[in-house]
Amino acid sequence: MNSVKTLLNAKKKELWTIGPRSKVIDALRLMNEKHIGALPVTIEDRLVGIFSERDLVRKTAETAAFSADTMVLELMSRNVLIVHPETTVEDCMNLMTDKHVRHLPVIQDRVLVGVVSIGDVIKEVISRQKRHISALEEYISGSYGADTAELLRDNPPT
């Protein structure tokens, strides 16, 4: 299965972050503008937390308080699950499912290099399944070539 590095290479190279002392309203505006559900919280490219839509909803519901002056550090999640470029898509999927998270920051040499979302993972899994189905159809019809033979060798029909 492909790695996180493959997913990141296929995505746009844009990575948006926010500082812990930024206002939550600014984080929400950025998330809305970029159509994203979470922002890594960083200090000089070092991950210190993550701020997501869920953080806003949960923390606001707990405290019943949210103002324009609330800082990201007051609502962000501090114990962030991370992955590395070598992590497999399957491992990301398992981690996201087991821990109920939708975003995994990617760290390389202690520096944030990207974020993988549940959408990225599902897209890759579906793409892989489509390739496998196509290879099986070619195998059944007897019209497969070297690429299909290699795919089927690595993932034999059962």
C-alpha cells in the first residue's frame, strides 16, 4: 500500500498553520477560506497542537464560552497523533478509525511537512480498489499485461 509521502506528493503543496496565540476567529476564517477542517498549531514549524472544527464544538460546549478574543491555545488539542512520510495509508486508516481523528499531521525530522485527512486516505483506498478490480477484470478476460500481472502477483485473487 502507498505511503503518506505518496499522498503528500499527490496533494497541493500548500500547508496552512496557525500560531497558538492567534485568535480562534482568525483560525475559523482561514479554515473557511481554504475549505479545511483543521489547522496544525505551530511555533516556528514545530507542531504544538491542532485546532479543528471538533475542538471548537467540544470546548465551546464544555465551557459555554467563546468570544472573538479567545486564543487558539485555549481550544486546541495538545496531544496530537502524528505520522511520518514512511507511514502506510493502511496504518493511517487504522489510526484514524481507532482514535476517531480526521487529520494526521506529518512530521519529518521534527518538522511539520504536511497533513493527511481522512478524505485523502479514503480517496487512496478507493483508487487502489478500482485498480485492483480493473486488474481482476483483465485477469478474468485473459487480456492482462505486465502491469496487471505485477498487481495480481502482489495481491493475488482469493
